[in-house]
Amino acid sequence: MKISCSAFFECVSRKAHSLWPALFVFLFVLLGPVSVAHSQELTIDEQYDAAFLEMYEDVGNLDKTFRFAELAIAVGDLEGAVAALERMLIIEPDLPQVRMQLGTLYFQLGSYAMALTYLNAVVAHEEVPDDVKQSAQELITQIDALTSPHRFNGTVVAGVRYQSNANGGPMTQNIRLFGGSAVLDEQYTRQADWDISLAGQFNYVYDFETEPSTTLEAGVSAYSSWQDKQSQIDTTLFELQAGPRVIFTPKPGSALDLRPYVVVNDMALGGKDSFEGIGGGLDLAWRTSTSSSWTAGTRYVDRDYSQATEVGLKGPRLRVFGGRTFGISDFTIGTINLSTFNEDTDEKSSAYWEYGVQAVVQHILGKLVTFSPSPWMLSATAGFYDKSYDEANPGVDASVVRKDETLRTSASLVIPLTVNLNLMTTAGYTHVDSNLPNYANENWFSSLSVLGQF
């Protein structure tokens, strides 16, 4: 985006209300995806260096100072933009528009005290339009929430989904039963169905306001889905996690995040209680930038099943995982995840080890329509999982130990509707290849969801 600086400062000199549209353009550059037009001869970095030299040689020229601030934001030098804008206030103190810009920049930098100084000045200024005062007040409210030791946040998701194989049934009626061939009733093979779902994640954080940063966190998640026809797989799941989080910042831009926690969960399937679980876990993250991090962790949960038909499934579940997130381009981030999962059930024919690898690519598309308050996000996921069971199941085939290979792929598009409301559409495919026909299946699915955050 290219802003006419001469027009901007003509308005500054007159101190007229016509300056405020330029402020909104500036904030769009600041808060949205930066897309400053490239010169045919100079890269954005070269334009930034040239603008710095021009400003340095003519420090009293507000036009050149603003141009440098614009380019500083474009290349990610927010501190440089702050310094330039503060020099503008030294030359011309009565510029509430610039104070608004500085308040927004300091907010992005996490310097909330400085942000409040500028934003409160904007709210108190008599000549500032009401809509700009409201924007400043909204940022002040966010700062108050972020700086309070008590914080609450949550996400609610409601959606509808179609699956070509909702019940996970086999692709064929020809199966194995007690070591021989058998024909499965068609109603137990793959069945297409629709479902609606409602999910929520609600978090409480208490900040001890210490160094290193230490918080106490508790989160409750709930999920329910209701099938149109396959009601035997209607699912309800509740889970509580609680524990401390400690964040070490050995140097600016990097952080080591440790979160041990306890977990309690409960699940019902088909309207009947299925299991209760209790355990704990540890999440670790080493972040070196906004787009680069390493993650690792483990989770252990001991499940107790209440239904007589599921008693053999009682036992602990152990998951160990690690991942690497990295920048691919200015608008694209990639993640590689590795995982190991062990289900150690009392009935050894249901116990297994699973090893998986997953790749995720996320790309910022930009604001494709004018009503979106922020950029659209496109993501694609592909994962491969190898599962090996401990023993053969005599009820299926006593001579064959089950082995599955699973491919899971999906793509999602997130469309922001408002600041706190998003529309998400997802499509995907899952393929399970098994050495027993009873478990080989595939499933195509698509969903449409609305996500609300507070």
C-alpha cells in the first residue's frame, strides 16, 4: 500500500478532521497484512534504507519522517517507527493522530504503560472524532484485561459435517470371524451420515506477575456431536486441565515455555457412559521468533470403563510428541509433528502402539473481501500413522495380529467475519489400510463451522 505523504502533511498543517482517513489507512498498514508496493528498482529493504537517510538529512521534514515510519512498519522495525513518530511530536506536539498511531504500536510491542499514555491522550482530546476515540478506548480495555492478574478467555464452535463413512465401517461385507470367512450385515459396513456439533474451550489464568513469568491456568473443554442416523456414535466429552505455566525469556525474542498439568476427563458414547480418565502431562515449547519454535511433551491418562462390553479396554494411555514450526515465507508457516501413542488395555488384543508423522502448512491469503477485519487463513494437513497391536483377536482371527496404516489429509479455510467471529470450512479424506478386512475403510468428510472467541 502506498500512502500519499504530501497530502497527509498538508492536512497536518491545517489540523483539520480530514486527517483522520489517513490515520485509518496507516492503521490498516499497521494491523493488517503489510503490502507496500515495491519499486521497480528498489526492494522494500532498500526503500527503507533510503528513507532513513533522507529523514536523517532533513530531520525537521515531517513528510519524510512519516514515510520512514511507514516503511519501518513494512519491514517489521516497529521500534524504528516509534522513534520516528515520537520525533514528529517533538516538532508538532498537537497531533492526536500520531499519538493514536504510537499507542497502537506500543500495544503491539507489549509496552502497555506507554500505550496507555498515548491512548488516554487521544480519548481526552476534544477534536478527535468519536469513532477514533472508540477505537482508542477498545485498545485501553484490552490493555486493562491483559494487565489484570485474572484473565478469562474462551472459544465456542458450532458446526455441521457430512461423512461418507460416519460409523467407520469396513468397505466390504466379506470379513474374518473366528478365523474363518463371514459376511457382515450391510448395516454394519460404511454408512454415510450428517452430524451437528457444539464445542467449547474456557480458560482461566491467574498471573503471579513475577519474573520469570509464572501463571496458574485452568481450562475446561466440552464437545458434543449428534448424528442424523448413526445415533450409536453420538459423542459427549468433557475434560479439565489445570496446572502452572512458567515462561523463561533468556533473551529478547526467545522464550522457554513449561506447562505441567493434571487432567480429568469423561466420555459418553451413544448416550451411555463410556469411560472416565485421570492423569497428567507436560508441554514444552522453545520459541525463537513468532514463526519459529520447537515443541515437545507427554501425556498419561488412566481410563476406567463402565460398560461391561468395554471392561477389557481399561488401562493407561501414553502419548509422547514433538514438533518443529518454521517460516516458509513472509505469509506461510510450516510445522512437522512426530508422535508415539500407546494404548495399554487389559485385553491385549486391543492394546497397540502407534507412530505418526504429520505436516501442516498455513498460509495467510490476505483480506479477499472488504468486510473481513483481518486476513483469511488457508491450512493443509497430511499425516501418516502406523499402528501395531500386541496380540491377535481370537474373535476375528487368532493367527493374524492386526496392523493398520492410516493416511489423514484435510484442508481448511478460515474467514474472519468480525474481530471475534470466524467462519471455517474444512474438507478431508482418511484412508485406513489393514491386514484384516474388518478394519480397512475410508472416509470423505466436509464441514462448515462458526467460531466465536471472547
